[in-house]
Amino acid sequence: GFLRDRTAGSDARRVLHDVFGHREFRGRQEEIVSHVVGGGSGLVLMPTGGGKSLCYQVPALVRPGLGVVVSPLIALMEDQVSALRQAGVAAAALHSELDDERRSAVMRDLGNGTLKLLYVSPERLNLESTLERLGRTDLALFAIDEAHCVSQWGHHFRPDYRSLDNLQRLFPDVPRVALTATADARTVEDIRERLGLTDDPVFRGGFDRPNIRIEAAPRDSARRQILQFAREASDGRGAGIVYCSTRKGSEQTAGWLRENGHDAISFHAGMDPADKRAAHNRFASGDAVVMAATVAFGMGIDRPDVRWVAHAALPASPESWYQEIGRAGRDGLPARSLLLHGAEDIVWARHRLEDSPASDEQKRIERERLNRMVAIAESPTCRRRILLRCFGEDLEQDCGNCDACLRPPSLRDGTVAAQKLLSAVVRTGSRFGLGHLVDVLRGEKTDKVIQFNHDQLPTFGVGKDVSAQNWRGIARQLVARGALDVAVENHGEYRPTEAARAILRGEEKVMIRVDVERVPSARNTRRR
Ligand code: ADP
Ligand code: ZN
């Protein structure tokens, strides 16, 4: 009834304020909290840093009984538990790394009914003894964090999560709230089916992080571009992250960052656990520390003042890119992200995908994700709008805080240039890399050009008027739209595809963005 809802609402606000110290709910938190307080189940899709924890912590404290939180990561569980305890909440964790003594203390508290929140790893939850104990406990709710782990469609499938489909059967009257930052449609449906949430609402929101400026640029020198970006984006205290595509790349990047005066460290999956922990600690506490890492660096980063995130190469999907840049600016203050990309990134990713052991269906999904990522990188219009559309969120207007909004690129009809490039590829026998093709187009009489008689071709010198850099840009855009392929196994030779024919025949127009040559300084962009 009305009165009960009012009470529930004010209870929730009081908990929000008294326990967590926040004055207002954010985004859809309030709506979600009151749904769960009222006994409802559902799926919450919110990005990293969006404030998912409160969506189950507040209802667990408002409702009578114990809130059980399933979480895959021990470090994360321990962080949450110690924060909750500091706030005066009776919270505990149950996982495989507890010694016997601590485990029986937790079980005892559980028996006493003194706990309000229990974090548990899925394999612990699945134990007969745990389930039996919970069966005798008054339960407020189940929260399933990182819920995408139940889905085989995502990259994070965990067999342990599979048995969570039992919860609905074993505890039909206890609300289940699943939470994830992955919003990919296929994964979402999979989660709902697995966890028995198909009749319950999906709360999607908060994906926009307007304080993070989004910039993307073609890579010409990652080192120079990232050093300049780090200089502009750093405030001298907050941290920065450079995501690299290989382990070796992350170590090298940390190396040249240090040579250039940065306090830089690296992180990747190949390091031993002690080094990983040390890197995590350095990152958590250092002033202006820069982490050069592979995507293995991610879970458990809770530093609110990451001021910038740079990608040295194209990420595999908008989802992973979004999650990675989302580690910046959790304090709500201005933060920046820079995406560097080149034609070879796309080609590499496509080849890796084709060679992977994944099923055809999975490959199709991954190919689609990659294409959307390429579309964002190459877009001449607001990048945030395209990004948010990937998550099912529509912006009313352009964001005003991405490079396409701040410095709209000029577009020109590049059909003729594209035809010249494609015909240079065809006439040289589809056997050469881009450097040579650009030499032919620009009429450079290099040894190689002479050796192959390419100065005799009709295409020789037809592209003098276009700079080598712009030719590379045109090539990248043709790769992006699938008109050119590059053989990675050979020396990066360019080959026309089926799609090139329509362009060569003049049936398809090619609009080309005239790329900005460098990332302008922060001061310049602010003035505009
Ligand atoms: P997620 O789990 O979605 O990644 P968290 O729950 O860890 O996000 O929240 C991210 C940050 O936002 C935390 O520092 C948290 O304290 C803060 N936060 C969440 N909700 C609010 C709110 N309503 N008011 C102020 N800060 C909030
Ligand atoms: Zn924009």
C-alpha cells in the first residue's frame, strides 16, 4: 500500500545517507532499490562505476533477513566486506581462501542470524552445507554480481555460475537481482533465461559517463601521441592507464614512459601473483602513477581519480572499450580517454577471429562487435552517440565532449582517391605493402619502384597531390569498410576484396574524413 511504499522509500533514503553517506540516489538506483525492497527480482545493466553495489546493498539492509551476494572475485569481495564493516554493517565473506577458523566463525554468525550481508563465491554457495544453512536462514535477497559469467556468449563464462539457475527453484520467494556491466543483447537474454528472470524487469541505464572526454585518432607514433596525451590529461596526482594489445607491448610501453619521466609500471596475465599484487598496490596508492597493461588489468580497480585512459590499439568491441575507459573519472571530475587505431589493428583482429576455435555463431557475434568498434573509431560524427547506441541508450543530442563534437572533421568525396588506391593495388598484382603503394601513387622513383617497373604503370604519380599520411588514412578507411584486406601472414600485402569492385566501377561513393594530424592540446580544445 501507499503507506508501506512511503516507509520503504524513506527507509532506503535513510540507509543511503546514514550507512553510505550519500545524499541522493543516482540514475536508476532509486527505482531499482524500491523494486527490490518491495520483493521484486530483476536484471541491472549498468557500466563499471555506475553504482551497482547500492542496488542490492540498500535493499538488503532495508529488508528483514540476510542478503547473499554471489561474486566471482575474492579480492573484490574482501574490499566490499571491509568497506561495509567500516560503515558498521555486519558483513562477511565465504570463499575458498578462508582458513577453517574464519570459516566456522562466519558459519556461526550465519546461524546466529547476526549477519546482514554475506558475500559468497559460487563454488561455496553450491556446497550442500551452504545451501542447507541458507535454507534455514531468513533471506532478504540474492544478488548475483558479474552476472554475465553465467552466459557462454560473453568472454567470462564461469562453469560455477551455471548452477545458479537452481536459486529460483530452491528459494522461490527470495528476490534475485542480477547485475552486470555487459549489455550485449545476446548475453542479456542468456542471463535472464539462466537465472529465471525472463518475466522480471531489466533496468538499463547510466551508461553515459559525460565527464569522460572521448577522443580517437589514427596512430602514427603511439609513443609520441600517448606522451603528449598523458602530459595534457594528467593533473599531477591522479593515475593514468595505457592499454596495450600484447604483454610485451605493455612492458615496453612502461619502459618508454619511465624514460620520459613517468612513474610507470606494467601489468599482464603472464606475471606471477606477487608481482601482480605489487603492481595493484603501486597503482592504488601512487601519485600520478601510470599503468601500462593488457586487458588483464581491470577487475578490482577502485581508484576514483584515474584521470586518463589511452588505448594503444583498437579494442575488440565497444563493450570492452567502454569498460576500460570507464575506469577513468569515477570521482565524477573531468577525465579523458584516447583511442589510437590503425588499419593493421582491424586486419589483425579479423584474422585472429577467423583462426579462433570459436563456433561460427560466436564468430559472427565477435565480427559484429569488431565492426561496431571500427565504426566508432572511424566515425566522423559524435562518437558517444554511436557508443551508447551499442548499449541500447539514445542520446538526445550530440555529446559536446568527444573529438568529433569538439573538432568536427571535414568530410570530402574521396571516391576518386579510393579508386586510385585500389587500382594501384590491382595493377601491382596485390603483392605489396602500403609503403610501396603510396610511393607508386606519389610518383617516387624508389629502387623497388624501378625494380618492378612500377614507374611505367598508368597509376604511377597519379596521387602526388595527396600526402603520404592522407593516403594511409584513405587505406585505413577502405580496410574499415572491407574494400581492402591485408595479409598478415605475408608482409602486409594489400588485396582488394569483392567490395572494392563496386568502388572501382564507380557504383559506390566513398566519403572520407580529412583527419586531424595530431591530438590538439587540452588548452586549445577548451578555448573552442
Ligand atoms: P559498480 O559496481 O557499478 O562498478 P560501484 O557500486 O562500485 O559501481 O560504485 C562506483 C562508485 O560510485 C563508488 O565509489 C560509490 O561509492 C559511488 N556511488 C554509487 N552510488 C552513489 C550515489 N548515489 N551517490 C554518490 N556516490 C555513489
Ligand atoms: Zn560527441
